[in-house]
Amino acid sequence: MTQKQTLNFQAEVAQLLHLVTHSLYSNKDIFLRELVSNASDACDKLRFEALQDNGLHEDAPNLEVRIEFDAAARTLSITDNGIGMSEAEAIENLGTIAKSGTREFMNRLSGDQKADAQLIGQFGVGFYSGFIVADRITVESRRAGLKPEAGVRWESAGTGDFEVEALTRAERGTRVTLHLREDAADYLSPWKLRSIIGKYSDHISLPIMMRKEGSPEEWETVNSATALWARPKKDITPEQYREFYKAISHDYEDPLAWSHNRVEGTTDFTQLLFIPSHAPFDLWNRDKAHGVKLYVRRVFIMDDAEALLPLYLRFVKGVVDSFDLPLNVSRELLQESRDVKAIREGNTRRVLTMLEDLAKGDDYAKFYGEFGPVLKEGLGEDFGNRERLARLLRFASTQSDSVSVSFADYKARMKEGQSAIYYITGDTLAAAKNSPQLEIFRKKGIEVLLMADRVDEWALNYLDEFDGTPLQSVAKGAVDLGGLQDEAEKKAAEEAAESFKPVLAKLKEALKDKALDVRATTRLVDSPACLVVTEGGMSTQLARLLKQAGQKAPDVKPVLEVNPEHPLVKKLDGSPNFQDLAHILFDQALLAEGGLPEDPAAYVKRVNALLA
């Protein structure tokens, strides 16, 4: 390319720039953090690519970021000697946002300036934050390994288009020059710039250089230039940990907890792991890259090293620095490495310990409200830690509306003679709480755990008992309260079932296409009927969830349980409308548990006929 060309921004970028230029950020200082972070990333990428091709270092092996300003011209420049960009990369990286999708970014905007602003970094578009303080940005770059004449200049005023042209650039790397607005003149102060770097970028592990005051020909390092995780814990303040977390996660809130450790043994590594205080927008996308940053002997290797944490801990952020892995380790090699397995197990144990400590305080409710459903996935994915995970789970119950009841709390409140932990799953908390299957338990004052997360039904398949006490779904199998039901009640139930046999036989015949069986029950007090499934069978709720997710699910035939003492059930015997009443009973039981009749129109027609 020899001549200048003008290109249009991707439509979403134009929208984003409009937001930025209208002061989206409540804290304008953050633009410098974003641009220094980008420069550091470019150096990390060079270091990584140079493992395969040492020639990329050219004649400048020492990586660094330089910040300088020109008060007369009102410009601020951030220069790195990292990987740099080719012409095509400059157009792609600075003119479009393909990494995370700006449409998703736009959809996430809430109107909260602080929260909205921080999404910029989270979506990998931190470069555009420069337009908060600049009315024009010039980028000059050359990719490492290309000839000097293969450089590129990119320039934009942050409106609808940008210009690119060829540039001869002897140095590899990138220089971003901000042409500051009049109201951003305070960023031309060395004291202001140093204070921002000290607050937001001190953890950057390569030197951030500025001209020495009083000796402008000399450059000096203005950050610690030591990887934060490599420094002794006693030398790191809580504020530094928090700012480091925000820098690597692009989060705007402080983390709930963190743990910084040097692990020595068969595998040596340093871990710095953080528990966020809120869930990211893509938490439920299990296919999205997740994981911590991996370094080997302080050399950056990769973001989102998935092999270092199990999938159910995908919300954890942080850094792992290994002393044993090879520098050229790849994602494929990570999957097979024995050292990686040791690191993964060590990280998992550390995170669970953090959560156990968190569970002793008030912050655990906030954590669980954000990440509880994801944690439950571990019951099916991490057999070795299932017991520890079970102790971390919390539920609502018939005695507590808040999701705060642990299995241990439940056990401590069990009635004398109670032999199981009872629970019920539902599409919503209200549906579970008002299920007719709970009536006998309410009458007897027996607590039942209420589970309304989509993952509950699946996860509980992997947990049969807690601390020696079996878990029992009140919607599976015949109700058996064991020692909680006295002999008189059992005898009355048996007599009612015996006298009701002829009606049950007719119901089975009438509903043979819908119900696996029809039987009398003692679990109902106020309702005429309910649906249950056989012990060990798939619930109707799980079958519905699988179908909604587009997965194959068997057609579940439930058991209809009827209350022989209910007036509507008593009306069945000898009724000329027996067939209609039988189907209404079944469909109403289906509605009560969150399902829909197979033929809603037929159900309405039957009800209307009886009402008329």
C-alpha cells in the first residue's frame, strides 16, 4: 500500500465511539490503564512468538513501554516494542470488533455509567477508551519480522471512518498518540501520569518508562516492573491485589476473595487466584474460552488456560506461573501433561478452601447468588471433591425463603425418626414451594429443600447422600415417611386404598395412554391429585428442560397419585362424566407442577362442559 485510504468503521464500532466520546467513563483515568495493558499484551505476544523465532527480537531484546507527552502540541504517546501490527492487522484490530461482538456489548448496556464503561475492557475494546480524552488518535506500527517499509499509520477522529497509509518505521512495535482535548490538559502532567501508572499499572511485569524530571534525555522506570505474583505477599497491599484483579479481568468491582501461594512439591508453581463478586455476561456459555493466565518462569504463554481449572470453576480469574512446564507448551500438550494435572488439582483445592472460608461470612450469600448454579455442576464433574462441594451448596426450604440452607443446617433440624433429607425440584421457586407433593410434609412440619435452578435435577443425580443421610426427592416413588407416620395413619391409608380399588382400576384404564400407573396416596391433604415418577426415573421437569434445550429426552410417563378423601375424587365413583373428570385430574396435576396438557383445547372444553 502506498497511498492513504479512508475506510469506514464497523457499524457497532461507530456506536461504541459515540458512547465513549460522550463521556461514558465516570473515571477518565482508566484510558491510560487500558492502553498500557494493550502495550503490555503486545510485548507478551512477542515474547511468546519469539520462543519459536528468536529473530523477532531484532536488535531490541529488552521489552518495555514508554510514555511521553508534548505540552505544546497537547499530545500523549504510549509506545511499546512488542509484536506490532501489519497493515491488515491494523485495519482488522482497530476498525472492527470481532473478538467478543459489539452487538452483545450494546445489548449489555444498563445505563449505569460506571458499569457500562468497564464493559469496554471486558469486551476487548479498551483501545477505544482513548477517545474519552482525545479528539484524534494516531497509531504507528510495524509487525516484528517485517521490513521497515511495511509499517502502517492509522488515524481517526473517532467519528465514522479512519485513514490508513504506508509508513517506513525502523522500530518494531506500536506507538499510540492521543491528541488531547482541551479539557484533558491535566494528562500533560508527569505527576498525574505517574500517579495513574502507580495505581493501575504498577503490577505490569515489564518496565514502564518516562523521561526523568530535570533530565529529559534520561528515561526512568516508574512502575515496580516485577510480576506482582512473584513478589513476597508481605510487600503487596490489598489495594494492589484489587487493582491487579481489575486489570486482568477487566472487572469494575473488587473481588470477593483472593489467594496467593507458592506451591512446592513434585510440581512447583505460583498461583494468584481471585473469586469475582459478580458473574460475567457469558458465564453460561460453556464453550467460551475460560481459565487463568498461564506463565512459565514469568514468560507469558496464554490467556484462558482451560486445563488449569475444572469447567465448574470457570468464573475464577488469576495467574499461574509454572517452574516446570516447557516454554513452548501448547494447549494440546497441557491436556496431557502430568504437571498440569498437579497444578489443576492444586488450584481446585485452593479455590474450594477460599469458598469454605468465604462461607463463614456474610459475603458468601453474594457469591452464591451469582455462582451457585455453576458450582453445582461440580457434583457431576468432580467426583473427588463431591463431598466438599456438597457442603458449599445452599438452598431455600419450606422453612426459609432465602437461599441459605445448607445440607448441614437441614440435618441439624431433622425430626426424630426422620431418615432422609427431603427435597423437591421445580421450574421456579414458587412452583416448588406450592407443589401439592409437599402437603403431607407441611402438615407434619417436616422441612423440604426447594430447588429451582435448571442444573439441580441433573446435579442431584450424582449425590445420593450427605454425611450418611440419603437424599430423597418427594416427587419420586411412593411417599414413605418411615417413623414419622404412626400406625393409625398407615392403617387408615391402607383401608382407603383397598376400598378405592375399583375406582383406581377405572382411572388406569381411562388414562392408560398418559399415566404409567394410578394409585391412592397419603401425601396429599388439600389437593385431589399429583404426578410423581418411579424411583430412579427421569422427572417430567428434567425431560422438559432437555427438550427445551433441543436435546433428546425420553417420553416420561408419570404416575398419577390421587387423594381418596378429596371431594372431587370421591365424585368419580358412579359419575356419568368419569372420563372427563379423569382427564381433568391428570391435566390439573400436570399444570400444578409446571407442565402443560398435551391438548390444552381439549382440557378447556372438558372444564367448560362441567362448569356448564
